[in-house]
Amino acid sequence: MAKVLVYSQDIIGKTMAGPGIRSWEFAKALSTRHDVTLAAPNEPDLTSDAFVIRSYEPQGVTSVLPGHDVIITQKVTPALAYLADRTDVRIIVDAYDPVLLEALEVLRHMDLDVQRRTARVFRNDLMLSMLSADGLICASEKQRDLWLGSLMTVGRVTPDAYARDNALRTLVDVVPFGVQDGEPVRTGPGFRERLGILPTDKVVLWGGGVWNWFDPLTLIRALGRIAESRNDVKLVFMGLKKPDPALADHKMALSAVELAKELGLYGSTVFFNYGWVPYEERQNHFLEADLGVSTHFDHLETRFSFRTRMLDYFWTRLPIVATEGDSIAELIAQRGLGRVVGYEDVDGLARALTGLLDDPEEMARIKDRLSVVREEFRWERVTRALDRQIDAVVAAPGHRFEMARASALGRSYVDYLRVLKGDNGLVVPARVAVHAGLRLTKARLGGGRGAK
């Protein structure tokens, strides 16, 4: 049994987005085998008898890391890298969300100089994570290929690593997003009553947020095409605003609302929930729907994405219509879980939606297939690889705080300062960056020894 810190950078509470849900479910699953603490940047309004829940603000990671054997985190900060090295805490990086690829899309409408400086921070964060991690996990084999390439580039694919494990699963393994235990049980009303959707209407549900790399516009146009010949198909967007109030609205969410109004579909065919559905109530809305849907563009982010909230479609046995190009779409096509359509194909999407909605026998067959597939994604099952990696990193000999890691740490701090000051012309030699990073880290931690 190890002392495991699940360190969430997203808020934990009754309303949670994907990163917070993943941390919460990790804590639940791992607590059956380990002594687990779940740390969050807020004061969680949830409780658990199986593990400890703590807030780490305002002190940050320094207030929760000591005393643990392993930390599971989606990001390695300079302070975490330094403190983990000094206290011999092993780091498992949860790289299921390639944030640098998302950032390229989120930032693309900003000034190009701002994009470059901010992307450099993400890149240095990634470099520090690759160099600091004792192990990594990700959500798919496609993502694993991405991270193996990254680890090779920074010198982590070595004869020593290969001698320990020639498949390198102990260095980077796959832990998909999961499905919670048990059957979904309705505990209250869903959207139909509140939005005035008739019992005879067919509901297509968008089961998560609307981010810039998604394509709700083609979907809304497809609903408009369907509405030209029938009025019984409705589209509901489950959430437009993330639970974390510090995060800005995505431009695509605003564009979706504007398009629905422009086409005369707003409030009659297309509906938006402007809040965020509590985690323990979401099944009420999925169980009232007929189809789940997810559409996106042909972006770099798409290729390496794992659409986490679509796992709720699996859990509630909701047949799916999705755009091609990502891991979930491949699974839908391989296992017969719905229909996969091309990018920005309005007519193809409309045909896929109505084709399934008007074929109850095929819908029943898909539900049977989903009953099988969801068992493969239960949290207890998908976290077995994480449990094995915890054992491996605890047993492995520690690695030195090498100059490459110190340099990455220093450059991360320098780039944070550069972005804050808007000084994109600052050039810092590697040695200066190293010492600056170490001095800043030691100052934040209240002293300590230098690099080994």
C-alpha cells in the first residue's frame, strides 16, 4: 500500500468538468488499494469515507505533498519538481489531455505575439513534465505513441529504461477515462420538463461543454435541415459554462448560440443549458435523451483527443453520432455503437441522426453493444494499469535531479515572468536560467539544498 496524492488542478465539487471528475474517480478507485488524499484548488463540497479531501490553496503543492510516496498530477510546476526531488516523492503525470494542442486552438484568435509567448509556457511546462515524471499515463494507444515520441526526444527512452521494461509500459501506460459502477438511476427530472420538450419528441444530447475545437455549428445546421421536414427532433447542449468561474467562455459556445438564433432554431429546436449539471444528477438528462452526439473539426487536437464526457453515453447506453478522426470515433465504428460522419458534413450528419432515430431495432442492438463495451471502461478496471504503475515507480530507484531538469525548471520560471511582463525579447542563457529557477524555487519553498 502506498500513500498516494491525487493532485487536481481543476475544482472538485458537486459540479465538475472532466479533469475534476477524473481526479475524483481516481481517488475512489485507488482508495481500495492505497492510502489516498485528493487535493483540490478549492474547498470541495463533497465528502468521502474512503479517502481524505483537502484544499491546497493558497499555499499550493507545498502544503499537501510531504508525507506521500506518489503524486498523480496533470501538470508539473517548477515548485512541484523541486519539492518532489527533495522529498523523494515519485511523480506520475496524467497526460490524458494534451493541453498544448488545445491551447493552439484556444489562442488562435489572439495577437500572434501573445500566442507565441503563451505557447512557450505550455511547451516548457510539457518539457518539465516529461523530464520530471517517474511515469506517465494517457487515455489511448494513440496518445501513448505521442508521449513515447516526446519522451524519446527528451532522452527518457534509454537502455536502462528498456532493460527494466522493454515495452516501456512502466514509463507510459494507457488509463482511459472511465465509467462509474452500477446502473444509472434517475433521481429527478431531466431537461424535457424544464425546456418544454414533449414526451414524443426525439432528443439529441450534447453531453458536455462547447470548446473551441468542437464543431457545434455543423450540428446546428443539420438540425435546421431536419426541421425543414419535421419538428419532433430537438437538440440540447448540456453545458456552456465550466464549473470553474476563473475560466473564460470559449468563443465557439457564443458562436453556437448566435447561429441557433440566426437560423430561428433557438428555444424551439436547439436548446442551451447555461449552467453546469451536477455530477450526481447528470444521468437524469442522459436517460431522457435518445441519441448522444459529438462533432469536431479536423484539428491537430482531434487526432490525439479523448472525448471524456462521451463515456457517459456508454454508461447510460445512449447510441452515438460522432465526427470521424478521434479515438472514440474509431471505437464507435469498430464496435457498432452508432454512426460516424465526415468533418463538417451537414447532410451526412442529418441523415445519420434521423436514420438512427427512425430505426428502433438498430437502436436496441446498439444499446446491447454498449452494455458490453461499458464494462470494459469501468473505473475499477481502467485504473488497474495506474495501480501497476504506482507499484513500479515506488519500487524503482530514484533518478537524479539532472541538469536537463534543472534547466527546464529554470526556463519555466523565466517564461512565466516573460509572459507576465510581456517581454518577448528576453534571452536568458541556460546556466542563468538554471540558477534563477533554483533560487526562485528555493525562495518559494523557504530554503533547501541545491540540485544534486
